[in-house]
Amino acid sequence: MLQVNFIRQNKELVLQRLAVKNFKETNLVDEVLQLDDKRKSLKNTFDETQAAINAISRGIGRLMAEGNKGEAEKKKADVADLKNKLQPINEELQHTEQQLHDTLIKIPNLPHESVPKGMTPEDNVILREGGVTPALDKSALPHWDLAKKYHLIDFDLGNKITGSGFPVYKNQGAKLQRSLIGYFLDYNLSNGYTEYYPPYMVNEATAYGTGQLPDKEGQMYFVAEDKFYLIPTAEVPLTNIYRDEIISEKDLPVKMTAFTPCFRREAGSYGKDVRGLNRVHQFDKVEIVQIVHPDKSYQVLEEMVNHVEKLLQSLQLPYRIVKLCGGDISFTSALTYDFEVYSAAQQRWLEVSSVSNFEAFQTNRMKIRSKDEKGKTQLLHSLNGSSLALPRIMACLLENNQKADGIYLPQVLHSYFGKEKIA
């Protein structure tokens, strides 16, 4: 959530940056400022009325002490009259504050000045590529056929138990899944992250804090009776650990990692792009989250990008890093880099990670602040990234490493999986 004072002091900049994000409801900027003016006026009237009540009340005490009961009774009537006026002022103030909040949360985060203009993924900017694309035999299979051939994943069984988009991993497929999770977590821990094992369901306040509400409620699974949301990513519970907290500057940066299943409805998804593991409703992901001093967040963003890049390099997968354009960046993000790996069997790029800086957009909602040695508080910045999402990583590992006698795994997974290939 943007800060009203920043909008007021930088209105033209705000409008320019929102245009990069192709945000159409720019009228909300003026609405926010008008509501804030109204709020300030009502607050002044409320404070002045309350001050008058307090002053008269003190005078009543003196009059009673002096024995001037008649004058004191007149003053009591004045106080009662002011209190009657105070109640509707307070009600209107609360209503205006709610209107201001409800309008403010409809405005997305401002994109960083380096975010390229554009409307669609085709307008994203490829920063660099790495790894070697394997030359597969003409008989090479896509991962859904490999999963059936080696009895790794049963998509039909998942459809029977739950529905489409809920695969069942089994045998060596389940072990590979577990191996990837263990390796990703250990890699993050070796780079200074603290591991958490958070809940898979969160309340409304938690979903609101990271910006899933009210922007993405249609994409989340909702447990109506308890009013809980199944998490779309571990970012949601992890960042909220520090909601309403003041963090000492000496304890920064906060570095967290977690493995969780993730649940996404992916409404409207269909066609060849969602076949197999390309797009599922439940999937495993290892996440990294940092909460940092605002002066260091873009330095940390580059560090997180390098962290994910080295992880992909260790898996020996061909990859590319893409800077998202204004039209493709999320509601909450100021700057996002996507990582894509190349599926040689499908001959297409598949997204496996997003690394984003949210600046103070999330921390303003959650009131995550720091305090310096002089006692001054300020909002911190939050960042997150996938390190990594498993489905498409597994798909590319299977497809890109297939040989006539089995699927050969990268060396970093041998100790986790217990052998070098799936056969």
C-alpha cells in the first residue's frame, strides 16, 4: 500500500509510474487526496471540539470549588451540547478513514524507474541466458510421457482423488521431489537463510498483508467456515511473521526460507500450456524472503537474483533471466525478474522463479518497521523469490536429461536421490 504523504508530495511522479504499469484508474489518486483532506478537516474539528470539552470540564471543577454551582451547571450543559456534536463528527471521521483505506488499497505499487514499458510478456526484456540446451533424439518424450514410462507421476490418479491439476508423485518421482526440496533448502541455509515450517492456511489479515487481498482472492482456495485461505506461496506466512513488529537495525537483514505446498486455482487455464506439470493447482516450492533496510533493498535484490541463478547453474539447466515490463509485473511488485528454464522436449521456456522487490508496499500494510539508535522508526522493504518452484524444474530435469537407458540427474542431486539416474 502506498503512503498518502508520498502520493501528495509526488503526485505527478505517481501518475507517471502508474502509466508504466498500465493502471487505468488514475482517478483514484485524486480521490485519495480528497479523502485525506476531508479526513484532516474532520480530525481538526474533532480535536478542537474535544479540547473545548476538556477546557470547560476543568473550569467546572474550579467553579464547584468556589461554590458557584449555578454557573457550573450552565457549563455542564455546554459540555453536553459539545459531546452531542462530537459523536457525529467522530462517526463521519471513521467512515472517511475507511473510505480512504478502501480507495488506497486499489492503487498498485509503483514500478521502479528501470521497469520497461510494455503490455504483455512479449514486451519483457531478456537480460542474459546461461547453460547448454541439450540436443535430444527425435524420439525424445515430454515429461508427462516420461512420468508414465518410469512410473514417476500419475496424473489420472490425481484427477480421480481430487481433480485435474493435482498430480500424484510416486516411487522414484516422489523421491526426486523430496530430493529437490532437501537440496534447495540446504542451498538456502548455506547462504544464511533461516528455515521455517509455516502453516499452509492463513487468515484474512495475513493474506491482506502481502497483497493477495483484495487483488488475488479469485486465485486462492478459501475455507469458508473458518475464513482461512490456502497459501499460494510461502511468502505469505513468512513475511507476516514480522507483521506489527519493530525490528532493530542491528538485526537486519532478516533472511527466511521455507518449503510449502502452494495452492492456486489458476482459473481460466487450459490447453497445451497446462499439460502435465506445466500448470497445476497444488505444487511444492521452496521460497526465500528478506526484510531489509530501504537503502539496501536493490542491492539485496541483485544478490537474490545471483543466488537463484547459481542454484539453476548447479542443476545444469539452460535458463534465462527476464526483467518484467510494466504490464506484466504484479500488483504488489516494484521490480521483478523471472527465471525461465528451457524444455528441450517441448521446445519452450517455462517460468520457474520470480524474484521481486516490493519496497515498502507490503511492509506499510503490515507495519513492519525498524528503529535506529536515535529511536526513529521507518518502514522496511520486503523481497521474495522462488528458490525454486518444483513442477517445471522436475519437468525440465526429466526431459533434458533423458537417454536411451534412463534419465541422468545432475551431480548435486546424487547424494539426495541415492543414485545418478532414473531407470
